[in-house]
Amino acid sequence: MSNPAAPHPISSVFLLHVALELPFAIQGLFMAEQLPFIEMTNTTLVITKIYAALSIGTCVGAVLCRGLPEFLPGKRAMALSLLVYHAIVAAVLMGCPRFVPFSFGVMAEQFTITPERSYAVLHGLAALGFAGWWQLTLPYVEAAKGNLKFQ
């Protein structure tokens, strides 16, 4: 293992969260009415803006956590919360009705490849990334608990 104070390379999964969330969050916060959603109402616009603000907050947290040592409880708590978030979003998007009036083409539609499902898969990959990060960094936690030296 490497230096316990240096972030593990898999900590880049925190940046994957930022890449998935920040574009939607910025547009949702500043131009929610231009999002390509079916049946937008004033209520959905307000909820979208509130969600976007929360999402930007998690992006800030993810950027700040990425550089922290792997054994810190705060970083692990942030990772666990992002894992739960991405897993739930993946499940919701995979089973939701179409709400984006955009298609990847006739062939994609035949294989039920839609924007909603594509985004669901990306969220599922992020959840797997955080689960992988959790498992790969457990030795750092054990070493920090027992004051063991890294080899």
C-alpha cells in the first residue's frame, strides 16, 4: 500500500459523482425551465431548483472529500451517502416512465435504450464505484484503527 495520508487512486469516484451531477444541477438551478422534461409545472420547476441546490452541495462535498485520507470517518460517511443516493437514483430511473422527449434513434428504442435508462446505468456505475472504493480502502481504516504500518 501507499502512504495512508495520500488519497487512493479510486478516490476519483468522487469526481464521477461531480461529472454526473454538476451539469444537470447548474442547468436546474439557473435554467430549469429549459430542461427537456415533459409536463413541467411551476411546482416541478421549484422542486428542480431545490434539488439542483442540494446536488451542487454534494458536488462541493465530493470535491473536498476526494483529497482527504481514506480512513477519515467524514470521507467514508460522504462516500456511503453518495453510494445510497446513486443506487436509489439508478433504481428509480430504471423503472420510471419516459419523461425526456428525446430519443437515441429507432435502433436504440428497439433495445429500450432511452435517456432515462442511460442515466440510470451511469448512476448504477457510480454506486458500484463507491462500493468498490469502500471495499478497497478498508485496509486503510484497519491500519488507522490499529496504528499498523502500511507495507
